[in-house]
Amino acid sequence: MTSLSMAGAIFGVMLGLMALRVPIAISMFAAGASGYLGQVGWLPFSNNLNGMAFARFASYDLSVIPLFILMGNFATQGGISKSLFELAATLMGRFRGGLAMAAVMASAAFGAICGSSIATAATITSVALPEMKRHGYSGRLSTGTLAAGGTLGILIPPSVPLVIYAILTEQNIAKLFAAAMIPGIIAMTGYIIAIAIYVRVVPGQAPEHDDDRSRLTARMVLGVAPIGAVFLIVFGGIYGGLFTPTEGAGVGAAATFSAAMIKRELTWTKVKQCFCATAQASAMIFLIFIGADLMNSALALTQVPAMLAEVVSSWGLSPLMVVTAILLFYVVLGAVMDELSMILLTIPIFFPMIMAMDFGMSQEMTAIWFGIMVLMTVGFGLLAPPVGLNVYVVNGMAKDVPIGESYKGVMPFLISDVFRTTLLLLFPSVSLWLVQYVG
């Protein structure tokens, strides 16, 4: 079997197992193991697996993942999302489509203390969806807005996919977080503009006026004060040089726990749920790590990634065209894979190719910019049919809304994503200018 045939067989086994609904970590592990065994035999495979697992999980930086997940779980169980949505709804209620805009703002604020897209979407949906229904918002706009808002959970730092990218490419986590700040704000603003246009162009999606608006009170402001305090402590400490991002994740988890306790929402049962959910999510991510590492090792033996880089170089394409093709590939791949699996599987292949090209920037700035572009495209995959994991999560909580309506609801936000991604692709300085202030 030729190297190209072997690489195709490895991908075919993985996709076949995924089609049979085998968990993606197991699918990648089985495909990688089959390809590795088929090329070098049992003894080299067992030796590689033993050393690979230890090398991967002995990394101190990897501890940042469960800590940020725990931080998000404390925020979810601590009733913080309700305070965020109440304040945002009060501020935006005067505008047509104001509750939908408030849901986007609440998702962005919640994303600042939760690095998971799905957790952000599910948490804000549980608070905002009943209110949007009560005020006469259509199921299409409600579910589409909440699914799109959930993607801000990974666009606004801290972001678990961005942490994984930093670990895989050996980049500075703090600088990647800084680079994601402005694109995240642009994403939130673009979604709000999309809502404002959509409710005026498509009639019947939102009420003309909201006569049941709450007034801004000191209680609402104080309700979100702990959230602001957590954000300032974590990121102020990281960028102020008080602690590293890994230490900041631990401080953030402790600060979020304290904020939830102040709100008196956490019970002993909820605390146990937080730790159990963190353990489950971390185990899933680490298992995907092993599966992706093994599959990448099997592909490396075929020499196909190196041959692919040589072929792309021989075409004489501009670096910008190569990045555009990679991003389009991510959009297609997002139809069958989740964001973590895509990053773990493809970055070892694409990253060396990108770093070998000249984008008129330093190697570090190129790596950071490419990471932000990947993050933007991964967020697109969370909404785009036929899968759109965020759409499924939100639609599952809105029992009376057909899945087709939810997919129609995310279309304005996907258009906004296209404009934002194009902007960042053509003007890398938009995401990189803040990085220069990070020591």
C-alpha cells in the first residue's frame, strides 16, 4: 500500500467509525492504531503509545484546561448568568430586538469567565429563552440568537480551544488571549447589528415595542459586580505579571467559586456537580488528545503531511490563498467534527505549512494570527448545518421549535461571521495590535 493510500485508509476508518456514532476520540484512536500497526508493527506501536501518553500528560500547562472548565462550571451553577441577562435586558430593552441583543451581550460577558461554547449556549438559553418567548420573539430568532451567542464562549478569553492551540504550537497563552479580545468584541457587535437588521427586514420575528421593561437598579449592578471582579482579578493578574495563565486559571476558579458563594446560589450538591462535570469534560478532552496524537503519528509515518506541504509550495500560491483554503477546509470539516477534535487533528499538519510561509510578520505574530483565524472558523462550524453543535444544544432545550427553524435563525449570524473572518484575514493587525502591549 502506498503512503497516500495508507493516509486515505486512516481517514476512511476514522470517518466510518464516526458515521457509526463511535465517540470521536475512540474513532481517532482506532484509526491511528490501525495505521500505525499496519506500517511498523506491534512493538514500535506499544513503545510509542507508552511514551506518547506520558509526554502529553506530563505537561504542566495542560492543567489550565480543567481549571478553566471548573471556573465555567462554578459560573454556570452559581446563578451568574441570570444577573448578566437581567442587566443586559434592561440596557437593551429600549431597542427593537433588545432581548435578543441582551442575550448576545450576556453570552459575551459569561464567556469571559467560561471557556466553553456549549456551556455558554446552554446556560444563557436556560435564562433567556423563557423571557424571549414571553415577550413574543419567534422561535427562529430566539434559538438562532442563543446558538450564535454561545460561540462567544470560545471567542472571548478564556477559551479552551485557544489554550489547546497554544499547547500544540508552543505559543504564549496570554498573548493569544490578548489577540482574541478585539475579534471577540467585533463578533459581539456584529451579532447585535445582525439582529437589528434582521428584525426590521423580516417581520414578525420580534415585537415592535417592549412595554414590560425593567428599570436599572443598584441591585442589578451589584449582581454583576462579582463577575467583573473575577475578570479583573484573572486577566489583570495575568497581564500585570502577578501570575502565569496556568496560575490565573486556578485563581479564576477560586474567585468564581467565591462569587457564586456570595450570590448564595451554590449548594453542596451543585458543588459536587461542578467537580463531576469538570472531571467528565477533562477526561473527554484528554482522551481526544491521545486519539489525535496517535492518529497524527500514524499520518507522520506515511510522510503525507510533508508531501502535502511540498505540493502546496510547488503550486506557487500566495500565503493568503493557502490560509483561505485551510479555513474553507475547516468549514467543511466542522460538518462532521467538534472544535477540539478539529484543532487536535489538523494543527500538527497545517501549522508547519503556515510557519514556512512569509506573511510579512514575525514567526510569533504569524502563529498567533493563524490561531485566531482558526478559532473564528471553528466558531463558524458550531453553527453551520448539517451539524452545528450549538444549534442542536439550543434546539434541544426549545422543544417546540423545529430544527429547520433554528438553522434559519443562525443564517444572519453566519453572514456576520463571514464578514468578520474576511476582515481579520485581510487585516491581521486588527487582532494583533493588542498583543504588543503584553510583556
